[in-house]
Amino acid sequence: MSFEITILGSSAAVPVKGRHMTSQHVRIGNHQFLIDCGEATQHQLLEMGISLHKIEHIFISHLHGDHFFGLPGLLSTMNIQRRTAPLYIHGPRGLDEVLLASFKHSNTELNYKICLYDNPTMFPDVIFENDHITVETIPLIHRVPCTGFLFREKKKQYRIIPEKLPSGLPFDAFRALKRGEDIEFQGETIQFKDVTLPPRRSRSYAFCSDTKFSRSVISKVYGVDLLYHESTFMHRHLERANTTFHTTALQAGQIAKEAKVGKLLIGHFSARYGDLKVLLEESKTEFENTELAKEGRKFSIIERD
Amino acid sequence: MSFEITILGSSAAVPVKGRHMTSQHVRIGNHQFLIDCGEATQHQLLEMGISLHKIEHIFISHLHGDHFFGLPGLLSTMNIQRRTAPLYIHGPRGLDEVLLASFKHSNTELNYKICLYDNPTMFPDVIFENDHITVETIPLIHRVPCTGFLFREKKKQYRIIPEKLPSGLPFDAFRALKRGEDIEFQGETIQFKDVTLPPRRSRSYAFCSDTKFSRSVISKVYGVDLLYHESTFMHRHLERANTTFHTTALQAGQIAKEAKVGKLLIGHFSARYGDLKVLLEESKTEFENTELAKEGRKFSIIERD
């Protein structure tokens, strides 16, 4: 099953030539999600050949414009392109007001249903789940209520070794073994451990933007395969990072190191940095496996034993 | 004095690869204006190297998203870039609601003042003037209240022929001649006609989007140097144009011909047309001097006698 993140925007606050405001597309198996929706997100999706139609859920971290000003346009285009499938939007309280005001004077009647849910911001909470994954909020510390999102595969099933099974095994028994239960068959006990391989690891992706540096994040993202953490500033601009409730590249690296994540992506770069290498190098001094979350880059989390 | 229109977006309703939603930048002498502000207008300005800071007035034709969803982001970026000069926005009633809702939850306090004026939509009216130009609304027929905008230079002054003037002429007399008044000097009458050339022609630009085909526009834009008229559809899609209150390329050409304009720009193209030549050719069957209002193109109106 695929587990792939595509970066649509890497820029903080304002666009820079070649850099767009925050948005990421997440594809997990047959399901597609969008995280944040800065202005021109729909242009970026178009540019990268990603269809709007298959996006089922949109997660908005907070109500600063660079994270949601692209939403009214995206919803409008979905409508014009005759979407009928419901769309689920998980955002901070107040997002409904913005959307209602945006459409009020245009006499827009949507062909599809929007289900809008307020993100819990005080404590981590599961806000979405399907058969394969859960999405949980990560409370962040910013100038307005803000949450990150943790995408995590559910515990996977034991993997049957077909040649070790007796023939004629009923379907229910087959499913029980996959769940890790021993079964009785023709008067004998078959232990699941004898006929299965252990489940594959459950993969995970954590998105943390925007936030002041906070060690409280470490336990929430501990051991994830891939962590996106904002790195708006270099550490020499720490004071600016503190007053604006943002994180430095060095601090992002520290969090990745202490949380023992697989890989760190840094993004949400201040427009003051023309060459992003300096941020990458700074983060790498703390955590070597860092990459820049730049526009158009795709990051796949591979299934492993 | 320069009089230059730069096209930022040519697309109707939704973006198409390489085509953005409606916005135009107008530069007249030292003054800069924006007409409409579809999503990603600020990206287009950045791309074309046009500074946001010098824009003094923004004119919004109507409250369909493809004409104003870029406004909250633009205003926000102006703020982040420390604008202090007031900004004047002329838009349909209701725009204030959208802007207030967009900023309400972000705790944004603007460093600069926004002066918001409701466009009169029933009758043409001058909504802005300075020493050199007026901007007048053009009532249009669309699914929501909508106006075009007519930029017109005021009547210019007579041009002094220096070698025909006696020396020692006081400044007041000089100014009177430029206004086309005869003067007395050292007991003699100097007729302005003898010492001046006639004023240069006053230039004009009319912007008409979105609208159903309507002959009532002809008298409003009669004789303008440059007319931008929406041409969302080809004439074979006339029925669709009528139901959605848009104009065909053929009809835009007819209006240009009957209004005896200097040049016609067509734009606001439906996403269904990949190759825009077909629209250009159709309009040219009625009015030869038609051009496509495509992204990045600049149209200058030259001063003439």
C-alpha cells in the first residue's frame, strides 16, 4: 500500500518566487488527503497533475491565511468540476464563518456536501479513522489555536504463509489467524505463530506546523517514520522565532533526534532565506537525515518488516 | 505619461495550466491600480516583478470567487511587508464581510488603513479621480451585481510653444494659456491659439467582465482606445453563454466594432478551450484589431495628438 506525501508549498507567510504557501498532499492506499491549503494550492495540484476529485479529507492546522486562503477557491473549483462526493474538512473553530462569507454573495450552491469538524486543540484526539489508518491531532503552541496531524497506520494483520496451511480451511479461521488467534481445525489446534509471519510495521507521518519550539511535541511524534516540522528561521534568528512562535532549523533537528524519528522534513521557510541550504545544514548538525520539504518533492514511506 | 495594462490572469472560473484567474495591473503615470484579484494574483505580481507597495486602488468587479479570492492573501502580504500607506478598495457591497471573516480568527492587525467603498451598480458613476484621470463604473449584466471600470484621462492642457512667447511672462499667464485662455501682457492680447498646440487626446481604457452580451455597453465604451471585454465562450456555445450570463468572442467583436474602439482585448476564457486562437479568430471576423489578454502581456496606450 502506498504512503506518499507530496509537498505543494514550502513558504512561510508570503510567497517567494518558486515557493508557495503551506500545503501537502497525502496518499495512503486508495485514500487521498490534503493538509493545509495556502493560496494557490489548487494551482499547485494542477501543476503536479493531482486530481482534486479524489481528495476526501482536508485538515487545516490553523487560521493564519498562509494555511487556508486557498480553501474557498479549491472548494469552488471542485463544485465547478461537478464534484458530488462529500468532502470532510477538519479545521479550527471559525473556519465555517470564513467559508460562509466567501460564498454568501456569489449565490453559490454547492453540488456536494461539506462536513466541517472543529479540531480539538487542547489534547491529542483521533479526528479520523478508516480501516487502515487513524489521524490524530498534535496540539501545537502558536499565536492562534493550532494543531499538527499524526497519520498512523493501524496495527496490521499477521501474514499467512499459504504453504503451511492445511487445505479446506474455512474463511473465518483464515481471518482469525490473520488477527493473531489460534484456531481449531479437524480436531487439532493450529497456532497462528506457526503459520504466519509477524505483521508489517505500521507506518506513520507527523505534520507539525506552525509552532514554537516545544519539547512536548517529542512524545507525540516519538518514533514516527517521517516528521515534517516547521523551521521558519535559522537559529541566529532565535529571538524572532520566539516572538512569532516559530521554530528554528536547529530546534527542529533537536526534536527529530530526541523523538528518534526515521526522517525529518523541514519547511515553512521565511522569505528572508534565498538559499535554503543554510537551513538544511543547520538542522543536519542535530539530525543527519533531514531533507527540505520543497515544492514538487514526493516522500514515500516504504513498507518494512 | 505611461498608460499601461498588464494582464495577470485570463482564465474564467478555474485555473488552467499557464492560465490564472482574472486580474489586471494598470499603471497610469505614477499611479498604480489593480482590477480584480483572483486567487494567486499576488503570485502573478511577484512573477512579473510588480511591487505590491505602489498599488493605491483596487477595483473589484463582482463577488464571484475567480475575481476576488486572491484579495485576503494580497492584503495580508502587504501587511507582512510593512505597508503603511492607505489602500483604497472599490468593490460590491458585501466585500467587507468576506475580508472581516478572513482576518477575524488570525488576530491580524493591519499596519495600514483600508478604505472600502461600495460600487454603485445601477448607473455609471465616477468612483475615483485624481489630477489626471477618472474611473467610472460600467453597469454590467451578470448573475450577481457586477460593474466594469472605465479609466479615462481628464481633458489635457494646451501645449505651449515656448519660442512663440514673449520673455518675462508671469507664471499665472503661462497657466492661463495652458488652460486655453487668452491673456493680456504689456498692453497686448495674446491669444492662446497663437502660442499653443491643441491638447493631446485623452486616453481611455474600459474593462468589462463578467457580463451577458448587452448593447447597452456600447454607448459606455464608445471610442475608447482599448476595450477589454470578456469572451468566455465561442459563439457555438451561445446557449451556455446566455444561461451563465457571459459573452461570446463574436459578440465581443461586435461590441468593439459598434463602439468604434481602438483595440479589443478578449479574456476570461472558459477552461474548455485549450487553444485560444479559435476565440481570437472568431472575434476578428467582427473586429480585426483584437488581441488575446494573456498572462504577462502588456498593452500600452500611446499618447497621440
